[in-house]
Amino acid sequence: MGSFSFLVAQDMQEGFNYLETGKYDKAKSFFDTVLKEYPDNKTARLCYGRAVGLLGDSKEAVSIFTKLREEYTNDFEIKLNYAESLLWDKQFAKAETFYEKLIAEDAISFPAVLGYANTLSNLKKYKNALEMVNKALALQKGNPNAMLSRKYIRLGYANTIAQDKKYKEALALLDENLIDFPNDKDTQLNKANMYLMTNDLVNAEKTYTDLGVNPEDSSLSLNGLSLVSHKKHKEKKALDIARLSYEKTKKNKEDKDSHLSAWERYIQALLWNRKFGEAKKEIKKLEKSYPDNSRVLALQATHGMYTSNFGTSLQNYRKILKKDIGSFDGNLGIANAYRAVGDDIKSYTYAFRTLHYYPKQQDAQKLIKTLKKTHTPFVEEKTAFTFDNGDNEAINVTVRAEIPLSVKFIPEVQYDYRTTKNTISMNEATSHDLSLGFLYKYSGRVSLQTRVGVTNANGFTTDYTALIAEAVLKTKPFKLHSLDVGYKRELQNFNADLLNREIIMNNYFLNYNLSTNFNLGWYTQYIYTSQTDANSRNLLFTSLYYNVLHRPGLKAGINYQYLSFDNQVPTIYFSPGEFNLGEIFAEVVSDPTKKWFYTASAALGRQFVEEDPGSSTFRAEAKFGYRFSDRFKTTLYGKYSNIASATAAGFEYMEFGFKLKWYFLQRPIFDKKIRRLRK
């Protein structure tokens, strides 16, 4: 309550007891009765002011103590209570100045020093606040109010320096708290969160386990352990732990907050395990128990993100923000949802808004960094060396640059050089392609990619120049569907003989992909090609696949390919009247965001060329890459195939090479425009 003198004749001990025991409504009523009989009694007025302020009417309390200060100018006790009322009213800057005067007046006043420490803490001046609260404890060793203040000052200070990635210093502060308050829940939760931020999952697990020593914190402990298992990509274990926590809290219906948190984690674990139907049922049950709850809305939005119902997610995040404009889940959630639907400007806007309310928040910073990287100019180089059993060799070099001028308009330039020769006939040919193009993102569901240029070929008997072009309309007509329709004009340059014949291919194509929420997918490509040698080709490729694992990504399935030419010219190039191929395949993909990354795939099949007997096929491809920095990465790759191709059946083909990708600018060209979104 603060130390002050009780200079009254009548007995007011009952009222003092109400204040000391936190019965502020009874204290207010008691001292109100006293003041009706003794309206000028200083102590009764002071106690009434405290009761009013502690009940939440801080402005009235400030008014009461302001009048008392005017009447009792030199009364230090009234000054202390006035300063405390400024804290209640969140006038922290004014309180700071006033407490400085009080300490100058009496440097060993415990309530003045402690009040000043609490003021500095509210102003987030944690270093000075910690110094002052230690001074207060030097004045009154072990004082419970000061000990509690020091705990929360350390928590705030640790959180602040952790934002600057000073994790070692932050954890040391939290460990000091645990000396004062062994196994303190707030401190342990902060430690665990810090370990999660640094991906120290071993210590995070240990901290959550320690938290579970107290039976009343067992649900918090289990919820945390479930999250750690998720971070370790042990989704089944995460679900088992979350289910245990949920079942435990169901038995104690009085603790609604623990029950809601456990239920929330259980639903999240269902989503992590891609049990979307079960998660939806649980969300509906939760909504009945906790109607119009922002946490339920956040779960509905998360379910939408996992199942590609981004419109539903946006709708729910908007509801959350309507209830609380500063909601973390609402702001960061809607930022991610807008990115998912391709509205990058709004994604930037809400990511910056998240940082406005939660400065230096890692997930928001990571999202902005990812967005900026997608809009940063880069140059990509690929060098390939190819060989086949027809004694053909080739070297191909491609250099491509993308220079985004806005989130919607992305120009690109590409140069291709290819030289090929036959080591038996010694025929050689070279081609140079130069093209300019752009990608225009009309919306997250529709975009147009175009490219136009020229190719210059130097054959062993002829030289020529031709036009090359490409236009692709990329669409997402429905949820989990993608459809591309396009045209591509290119030179047939597989080997020296074909390049020398000046065959231009006009390809009209359609690509369709259907994903599902139960791991099954279907991809189909159809290409009709008309050639300048009066031949035409039909090519159909379709693949039914199943995502067996998601980390690492493991996909397996069956492929079918059909190929036919109107005219058969086998002495020039492989052009069967009918070709069929069936195969089974598997592909594994590592996390592409890691420093080291890889992809490997293999397929076994059977091919049939017209009426000829079938033959076995095998193809394999592997890529291995390393990310030197956020701006530069390299990839080595190799592939092999014996599927009939442009030369003949019985064909074997090998290719190996490397790729380099360099973001030659540190940020987008239009970064100033992006930064203006902070406002």
C-alpha cells in the first residue's frame, strides 16, 4: 500500500485492512463513509484516493492527489501517492520526472526508489530500472513487492535484448530470476521461447519438461513439448502429446484458459499431421464452446492456409483485426495469407504493421526478407555438357537475368549459346539465342509470361537467323488447380545435323496440375508441334503421384507418355507413328532453404515404339547444391536416360553441369516504395 503516517483521531484500521488485503471496493465504501463525517481528513482522503485508483479509476485518483498536493505542498507521503497515481494512469513520462524529484528530496525512500524503478520499466528503460530496483532491495532486503518488480523488469529486459539477438545475456537474466523464484512459470516460458527462437530444441524441451514439475503447469508443459516435437518434425509425437494435454484439461473444466490452450494446440497438431477433416470437426466444437473468440478465428484461418482456402483465411484474419487492430495473429496471419494469394503489397503492409506493434519480431522480419528476395534482381548461369550413344557431344551455356521493376512487372533477358558436334562425322554447329521478355502478375491467380528474340545458327553447310518467341498464360482457376496455356517457337538444335537443317518448331501447349489435401496429385502436359519441315507432332505426358513424406519431400507415382508424328523420317530424327511409355518413379527433395540442399529422382519403365517389341527404360537425375550466402548459391547436377528421344530408339543420353545464381543487388529496385509502406 505504500508507507504513510496515519494522523487521525478516529479508528480507521478496518479500512486500512481492506486496502492491505486488496478489498478495494470495500475500502472505497469505508473511506467514503468516513469522509462524509470528516470531509477534510487528510488520511481518509488519501486512502479513498488509493482505493479509487486501485479499482481502476486512475484519472479520478490523479485528481484527488493533485488537490491534496495543492493543500499539503511539502507532504512527502502525498507526493508518493500522487506519483503512484500517475503510474496507474499510464502517465509514465510525467511520473519519471516526478520520481526523479522525489529521489533528489529523499534518496533512501524505499517507495520512491521502487516507484521510480517501476516507472522506468514501463518506459522500457530496463537497464536503469534494474539498477533502481536493486537499490530498493538494498534498502529493504527481500521485500516481496520489489522482488516481484525485479522479476518483471528482468523479463522485459531479457525480451528486449533478445530482439537484438543477444541471447546469451538474455538467458543469464532469466537464470537470475530462477534463483529468486525457482521454476517460475513466466521465466521458464520466456526461456523456452528464447530457445525456440535460436532453434535450441534440446534446451527448449528440457525447459518445458522442468515446467511440468508443478502439477498446475502440466498443461503448459505438454503444450510446449508438443510444439518442440513439431519443430523437430516429429509430427506424430507432437499429436500424441497434444492429445494427452487436451484430455487432461477436459477433466478440469474450471480452468478454461488451460483447456482452451490445450484444445488449440491439439487442433494445431492435427493440422501439422494433415488431418484436416478431424481438425475442422474440432474447430466447430471449439467454436460452440468459445463463440466469437479470436483464437478460434485464428485456428479457422490456419486451417484455410493449410488447405489452400485462402479466401476463408483472409476473412477470418479480418475479423480478428476488427476486434483487435494490434493482434499479432491477425496482422502476421493476414500478411502470410496475402502472400499466398499473390498480393505482395498488402503482405508487406501487414508485415510492417506487425513490426509496428511487435518491434523486431522474427517471423515478421523473416517474411519481409523473403518478400524482398523474390523482388530482388538476380542473374542465373547454367552450363551443361551432354553426350549420347550416337556420338553427339554438346556444350550449352545459358545466362538469364530477372530485374523486377514492381511486384507485378518483372522484365527478363536471356542469352543461350550452344555448340554441338558428332565425333564420327565431325559435323559441327553452333547457335546463339538472345531474347527479352517479362512476367506480368495480373493477380495471384493470373499471370502472363512472354519472351521474344532471335536465334543465329552456324551449321556446317548453312548459316541462318530466325525468330524465337514464347507466351504463357498461367492461371489458377480453382483452389488446388493450376492451368497454363502457351505457345513457344524454338529451333531444333539437339545435334549438329538437326541444327544444320533449320527446323523451327511451333509448340502449342497446355499444362494442368491438380493437387489435393490428401497427398494425391495429377499433372498432365499436352503439346502439339508444327514444324517447318512440314511434319507435326503430338505429345502427351501425364503423371499420377502421391506425396509420401513432406520432410524431406518424398513423392512417388506412375507416368505415361504418348508420342506420334504425322510423317516418319527415321533417317533424320526419331519420328514414330506411335510411341508409348509407362514408368514408375520416385523423387526425394530436401529443404531448399537450408545451406546444403539436394534433389534425387529415378524412374523405371517400359517403352513401345510402333509394332516393335517393348524395351526397358531407366532415367535418373540428381542435384546437389550449397548456399554460400542469402545472395549466392551453386548447384551441381547430373542426369541419365535411355528413353527414345530426338535421335532414335535404343538411345542413351547423359548430361551433367552446374548452375550459379547471384542476387547482384542487395534489395529490390523499388525498395524505397516498399519502405514507405511502413507508415
